[in-house]
Amino acid sequence: MYTKCGSFSSAVNVFEEMVTREGFVEDVTLWNSLLDGYLKFGQINEGLAHFNKMQALGVLPDAYSLSILLGALGLKEGKQIHGYIVRHIFKSDPFLETALIGMYSSCSRIMEAWFVFDHLEDKSNVVVWNVMIGGFLENGGWEWSLKLYSLMKAENVKFVSESISSSLSACVYGDVVDFGRQVHCDLIKMGFENNPFVYTSLLSMYGKCQFVEDAENVFRQVLDKGIELWNAMISTFVWNKYSFASFEVYNKMRYNAITPDSFTISNVLSCSSMIGIYNVGRSVHAELVKRPIENSTAVQSALLTMYCKCGSVGDANFILSTMREKDVVAWGSMISGFCQNRKFREALDYFRKMKADGGVRPDSDIMSSVINACTGLENVDSGCMIHGYVIKSGLHHDVYVATSLVDMYSKCGFLGMAERLFSDMHEKNLVAWNSMISSYCRNGLPDQSIKLFSKIIQHGFYPDSVSITSVLTAVSSTAALLNGKIIHGYVVRLEIESDIHLENALMDMYIKCGFLKYAEYIFQNMSQKDLVTWNCMISGYGSHGDCIEALSLFNEMKNSGIKPDDVTFLSLISSCNHAGLVDEGHKIFQSMRAEHGVEPKMEHYVNIVDLFGRAGRLDDAYNFVKSMTIEPDRSVWLSLLCASRTHLNVELGELAAHYLLKLEPDRGSNYVQLLHLYGDAELWEKAANIRATMKEKGLKKTPGCSWIELRDRVDVFFPGDSSSMRTVEIYEILHSIGKHMEKEGGDSEIMETISDLKIVPGEISFNIPQAMPKILRICLPCACEPALREC
């Protein structure tokens, strides 16, 4: 009685008094009561001392004594007790057998547990079967749990509710709802249809396997619904993101006078946080104020998360201050809530408060959130300090913490550190692989992203939609169409579940690889379209010169109820720029703030300057720059300078160059544009002065490049570059084309272009967009030659 009521010191006093009396010292039941108390109160060493004292006084432990020890000790001591059992030839005892199997299972030694089970003389005890099923499930062997269930039926073992519940849990673990349906039939045949414990497990199985309708049917079939069944139904809707349905069940529950418990309230608050309806969460909190349930740690943690997500820092602080025991869940809720609300400084502040509090050791979830806060602030110094703390606390081997560190270092530009962390990870999950693929792409190494993607399967993982989206971004940046088609085919063949992000990435890839029709097909067949989808397609039409279709799609987007953002307008202005629709582009720019409440950014101003500049309206371009509401940056003046060069307006070009060089005096490309302007205007003396200035400052222009994909390989070429293994072959083919054109009488423009190509082989696609069709037309008769066909 004293032990169960928590007054263990009184229990010890009673025991010590009793063992002094004659006849009590040899009572093993008395010794077992205190042994059980020691282990329940976590006093392991005192419990072992009690056990040794018991044997020293000649009291032999029975099966229950050993079962108590097996339930609390680790593998080493457990094996010693197993040896003791074997040496003293204990007869078959269900408590002892169950305790042995449970001990090995909890120590992740499932084969030893199976060995004990397999050598049992009498397997009629259902408890032993239940422990073995639970042991396999606990150690990831859900298939064996279900095999044991089938074996139980074959052996005619009498089932109890726990047998059914454990088997249903195994169905959830393996996502095998068909087997779960079989168990459903069995439990009806066995007469468990009125067992609330079993039906709660059944409902949870259907819910977690995403068979919501079946879960609802189970819920309706039970007439006398207890709190557990109501909670299971609410959890099912929350699990499957049917938030409003969970609120309906909660209201029905209250209408039926069922008092919610802490589990109910936590679910409802989580649901409120999930969909951002914070008024519901506040009203639930108001109902709790006069109930002791408000002091439940689970409820307080859920309240913390909700208030942090909705940005109510004061309310969250109040909840935290009222908590008697701030456990790791409470601190974690507070820190992760701030991170999700992009309040990264507050997240770091609360991490420091948690450390100062001293009573809680952060877990992997908290450390991942703190690292993400450093990433959000782009503060690599704080990130390095957190990395050091992670190593000291021994959490650097945790895959989620390590993945967060990889993400942080890559986003801060420290790719080498990210690579080192990734290679040092003992166990990599799919999230880690996805993070590293994104890291390479983010740091300008798309080829490495594509190579790493192919290694995922070699390491036993199957790419998910995140993996595909990340690698498609890399493919888009290199315009490697063949790789993109291979990945698309992989998605179709393996029936990888597509989400809107993956479909957007596929559209973007085909657009950037020049296959607009494929992108149109994906767009038209998408079940749902978000703002990114519309922006991507509008940008695609614009970049492919179909401005009219881009404008038409913009109107369609507005009619569908999607509100445009700054990216939408950037795509539209760019489309008008490509099509030469100057007035239309300017009109769209003016409508941004006036009609749609979207504030123009620097990119929009640059596009308008370029729009006027290409059309030769340099005065309008300069007046537009002077009327800008924000200070023009380098890109604005560079665009004006390039337009001035195109139309040989030296005066305006010099003015633009003055402001450009004032902003960035040590950038070589800024001088090059002015140099070209002077050269085109034949102002050789001024050009020579610019060259001298560049030489004096040691400035050079970073060369541009072009690339071509051929037979699953991408070759990159720079102007004047002769590093390709096939340079000689390239020049021979160009020479052959030139000779053939001379023979056929090719026009002078193409002949000059071919001559230029011999000097700068890497700029084919940039130098001759108009001449290329003519070249191909002249070369067509020679296409039978392998070299020309390849060219």
C-alpha cells in the first residue's frame, strides 16, 4: 500500500520491522514487495543489494523475484539472471518466460528472445505470444509479428484484446491494410466487437493507413463510445489533415457530454495550429482555465506551439512561465514555433534561456530547430558555435542534426564543410541525401547533384518527390534535356507520388530545355495549380517569344482567383521585352502598385529600362531611371549603358558608366561595356584609356560560356577555348561546312559567321540565332556524313 501510494520510505520502515519478527524473514513474498518498490522508484543499486541480502539470509528467490529484476535490468545483468534460471532448473513459469522474452526484446536482441520462445515446452499461454509479437514490432520486424498472429490462429491459442491490438499496430507499421481487414474479420468472429480497446486500435489502424472512410464506419458501429474512441477519431482526422472534420467530432463529443482529456485537447490545439485558425485554439484554452487539465504538460506544450505559430509571443511566454516543470517538449515547442514563424532571433534567445535554466538537456529536435534558426539568420558564426555544442553533447551522430548542419553550411556557402559532414554521417537517410543534392545545386555544381542522385538507389533508398524536385532544379540549370526525360520516365515507371512542387519542377525543366509543348501538357493536366505553377507557365511563354499567350494566361490566372506577385509581373514585363511590346510592358509595370498592391523591386525597374533601351527610346529610359522611387543599383546603370552602346549614344553611355563605376570601380565587366561603346563609336583614344585603366587595376572580364548536351554528356565551351578533347574535330567540321557552302554559293552573312566561329567556337548558340536556320538548310544535303550529322 505504501509503495503504490508513493511513500516508499514508510514501506521500507514497515519491512525492516517485520523481518525482525520470527517467521517473517523467510517470507519471499515480503522480500518481493520491497524489491518491486526499489526498482519502480529507480533505486536499482539498492534493489540489487536487497536481492543479495535476501539470498544471504537463505531466502531463495522465486520466479516472481526474477521477473521483477528482468523487467528493470539491462542486457548484461539480464543474461546473468538467465544463467541463474538455467542453473537452478526453474520449471515452466509463464511470468518468468514472459519476462525473459521481454528483456531480450527491449535490449534489441530479438533473436535471443525468439530462441527463448521457440524452446518453450508449453506455448498455450497467450501472454507469451503477445510479448513476442510486441517484441518483433518494437524491433522493426512487423512481418514476423503478423506471421506469429497467423501461427497463433493455427495453434488455436485463445486470443485476448492485446493480441488483436498488437497485430493491428503491426499492420500500421507495414502499411498492410489488407491484412488489417483480415484481423477485422477475425475479431468479429472471436467476439471482440464490443471491446472498446480493440475497436480503438482498429479505428487507428484504418486512420493511419489513410482509409478514413473505413475508420468512420468503425466509429459509427460502436454505440457506447468511450473517450478513447472519440480521441482515436479526432486523431484520424488530424493525421489525414481533415482539420474541420476533427473540429466537428470534437463538438459532437461535447454535445454528448463526454469530458475531453489532455489527449483530446492536445489534438484539437494541434489541428488549430495546422490550419491557422487560432480563434478555435484560444476558445479551447478559455474552457481549460478552470480545469486542472490545463496543468498537463502535453496540453501546455500544445498551447505553446499554437501561440508561437500564430506569433503571440506574449501568450506563449505566459504559458511557459506558468509551467511548474519545463520539460524538453515544452522548450522544443517554443523554439520550433518561433522557427516556423521565421522569428529566428527569438528561437536562439529561448535556446539560451533553456541552457541557463539548467534542468533540461536538449534533444535532436531542439538542436535541429536551433541550427535552422542560424540558417535563417545566415549567421554562420553562431552556427559554428552550435556545431561545437552539438559535438560536446554527443548529438553530432544523429542523422537529423547532421542533416540540418549540412543544410546550414551549404546555404552559407561552405560547401566543403557540408560535404565533410555528409561523408562522415554513419547512417544516411533519404532526407540527408536530398539535402546534399540541393546543396550542390545551390552552390553552382548541378552536375554533382545529378551524379549524387544516381547513387541514392545504390545505397538502398528510393527517391521521393523531394529528391526528384531537387535534381530537376539541377537539370534545369544545365538544360540537360536527356537527363530530365530520364528522371521524368523514372517518376512515371515507379509511380512516385507527384505533388505540386514536383510538377512545377518538371514544367520548369522542359521550359528551360526548350520543350514548351511538354510543359503545356503537364500544366493542362495538373489537378491543382498554385501561384508558382502560373508564374512558371507565364515565364515559359515569355521566354519562348509567345507574349500574347503569356498575357492571355495572366488574365486566366486572375479569373481563377490567384493573386499575382512580383514574380508574375517580372515574367510579364520580360515577355513584353522579348516581343517588343514597349507600351504594354510599361502599362503592366504601372498597374503593379496601382491595381494589385505589389511593390516593384529592382528587377522590375531593370526590365523596364531594358524594354525602353531595346526599342531605342533612350530618353524614356533615362527619364524612367530619374523617376525611380528607390536608388538605382548596378544592374540599372549597366542596362542603360548596354542600350546606349546598341544605339551608339555615347553621351548617355558615359553618364551611365559614371554611375556604374562609382558603385563598382573594381569590376572588370563594367569597363568592358564602356570599352565596346568607344570601339563601336571609333573613339580609339578613349578606348585606349579604358584599356590602360583596366590593365593598371589588373581587371579582367569573366568569360561567358555555352554548352551542348550530347549522348548523356554536357560539354562546356568558353570563348577562345581549346581545352576540349575534340577541338581538332570541331574545327575540321567547321572547315568542311565552310568549304561546302563556298561550293554551293552560301550567302555572305553565313560565311562571315563561319569565319567568326573558327575564332570563338563556344558561342555558336549566342552569335547566330538568325543565321543558324540558313546554315542548317545548306548543310542538310550533307547530313549522311556522320561528322556533319553530329554537328
